[in-house]
Amino acid sequence: MAESSSTSPASSPPAAADASAVSRINGRIIGICVAAALGGFLFGFDTAVINGAVDALSGEFVLNDALKGFSVSSALIGCTVGAWFAGPVSNRMGRVPVMLIAAVMFMASALGSGLAFGVVDFIVWRIVGGLGVGAASVIAPAYIAEVSPASVRGRLGSLQQLAIVIGIFVSLLTDAMLANFADGAAKPLWFGMAAWRWMFLAETMPALVYGLFAFRLPESPRFLVARGDYDKASQVLYDFTGIVNVNLKIEEIRSTLDSEKRESLADLRGPALGLRPIVWVGILLSVFQQFVGINVIFYYSTTLWRTVGFQESDALTITVITSVTNIAVTILAILLVDKVGRRPMLLVGSIVMTLSLGMMALAFSFADVSGSDITLSAPWSPVALVSANLFVVAFGATWGPLVWVLLGEMFPNRIRAGALAVAAAAQWVANFFISTTFPTFSSISLTFAYGFYAACALLSLVFVFFRVPETKGKELEEMEDLSV
């Protein structure tokens, strides 16, 4: 250990770095965080690309409703598995190798799904893509948190959610353009292949870019210290975070790491129902993020808009507008998170989501139901529409990005990757539950469905108030105190 650490401090320049050096360092840290967040872009692109292709896919492979639904949700199986194993694998191999593996999975899924011969291999390739999504959902926030200075870590951590919503937007826009070029998703486009196949093949380009960028990323300094590679850790800390006294920082990191013990999911065990309390906080943050029903708005938006009087042909335009709104409020969150803090923003988000979802539940109690057709007349139709968009704004500005920020930074160094993996896996399970139960909930009544999501939003308010710690401005090495 002494031999490894003896060379790096000597190479550290004096503290009086000039303004150009600081600017260069800031630019470099932003650059590597943006590159890591490309995994979030592919996360969003891969999960949303199915929206424009599902009907054409169903027609070509002659799918019944059950198989059609499983084809859409099959990627979530891969997401759960990928998230679960990404943490332990990254603890053994490093953060960057897992990014490269995820990029290969994205590429394979795009090619396999676009060239699928039948529904069976299509589902297999969608699960492969889900593995990449699950891995990216874990590794990007962990990596960004571990390379970011505490003063701007919230903003840089929010890049993950910004990348996700941009990926969703680009995916929906790509689907629409390709369908328009071919005059329909089922119609042939180039080389005799239907447009829906090109929707999946389009993902190969961002997957390739992500892989190339990942090759150039430095390894996480926390991972390097855990493995005893102090020279490289010192270089990364100085070059990318601007830390001059790298010896002190490395000692702080070492004090929170048990470098003699291999990290595993067993390290998450604790007295609270078998897990550490902080791990349960991460799991419940993930579950509440999905249980407020955000994916219902995105996955089933056409049904909602039609009930308030819009034609089906307007659904794509409205969905794109919603995506743009989501991007705008995520940028707002990035600007506020390191000034306001995580807890206050989550609390405000929970309050606004509870009110907006409650108003949607109230509005749909006045709907006219005729079989499977639901119609909502004035004055309740504009109330439902405004409430739905207010909900998207509240989620996008708070719970959307801030959960990823907290998951990336709130766990102690030694268990961060493993705990984040468990929390992210819980998020995908919750996503699957909410997405698959909405048709059943809505068959009972939309008032019941949105009432359930409103109740979950209210519970999230109570949970944040009593259990979620504030991490604003804290170094990652201070998070050990939050784990008890």
C-alpha cells in the first residue's frame, strides 16, 4: 500500500490553480458525467421504442392480447435481472466495464429485435436489451456520484434523468418519423423491411456512441481505492474533480472502505427485516417513484387523452409535448437541486402529485361509462387534462431526477453499488406491477386507479418527511453516518 500511494501525492500541483485550470477541470468532470449518462439516454430510448412498433409487430407476428402484452413488458424482466446483478459485477470488474457490457447488450438487442424472425426471438432480444437498461440504471448514477464534487453532485446526478427523458423523446420522435416516411409502421421502408424494424435498428447508433465514450472514461476513484490502486485514484481525483490534496481524500475514502473484504450483497444485511435501514430507504424511494403512476401517463396516455375529447390521431403530438415538458422541468430540477436540497424538493413534489392525482380521481368520478368507452365532459375534462400535466411537471421536477440522485449518493462507499442494484431492481418490479395492473384498475374505475396513485403519493410525503436524509453538500465519505 505504501508503495502505491507514495508516487501520486508528489505529482499533485499546488493549491493555487489558476482560473483556466479550474475551468478545464470543471469541463472534464461534466464531460465524463455526460458520457456516463448516455446509458440513461439508451435506458429511455430502449424502453420507449416499443410504443411506435407494438401494433405493427402484433400484426406481423399475429399475436393475441396476452402475447402482445408480454412482448411489450418482457424487457422489464431483463431490467430487473440486469439491475440486480450490475452492482455485484461492478464491484468485481469496475464501473466502466459494466458500461461497456451494457453498450454491447443495447447493440445486440437493437439488431436482434429489428431482424427478429418471430415473436420468441423478439422477446429474447428485448430481454437482452432490458439487461442493458437494468445495468445502466444502476451504474450511471453510482459512477456519477463517485466522480462528482459534493458541491455540484446533485446537478450532475440529475443528468441521468435528463438523459432518460431525452432518450424517450428521441425514441418517440424517431418512431413517428419512420412511420411517416413509410406511411405506416407496418409498411416497408428501406431494403424491403417494415418501418417498425427500423425503429429498433435505429438504436444501434446511440449504443455504438455509448460504447465508444465508455472506452475513454476513467474508472471511479472509489472503486480504485477499494482495489488498492492509489496511483490511478489520485490521478482521477486531481484531473477530473480538481482535488489538490489527493492524499487526504484517499485517506477519507479508505476509512469508509473495508478493502480486505470482498463486497457482496451480503454486506446489505442488517437489523431491519434483514437489511440495513438505509437500504430500505433506497428500496422505498424506488417503489414510491413508480407507485405514483408516472408510467401510466406515458404508457397509456392515448386512453386518457381520448376520454377528455382528443382524437386518436392527436395522441402522438400530445405525447411528444409531454416529453418536451418532462425535459424542461428536469432541467429546472438540475438548476435547483444543489441550492434547495433533496428533501424539500421531494416534499413539494409529493404534495403537488397528491393534489393533482386526487383531482384526476375526482374528475373521473363524473365520467360517462358505456362498456369500454369512457367520456369525460366539461368542466371535468379540462380539470383532468390540467391535473395530468401538473402531475407530470411535479414528478419531472422532483421525484423523477432526485430519486436517481439520492440512490447514487446516499449509500456508504462499501455498499453503494450493491445497494443501488437492489433498489433499482425494486424499481423495475414496481414498474412492472403498475404497468400491468392499470388495465385491471381502470376496469374497476379510473377513479379507483388514480385514487390509488394519489394515496401512494401521500404516503411518499410521509415517508420522505420521516425517513429520507438530506445529502446536499455532503461528501460521499460522510454517508456512513446515514447507514445506521
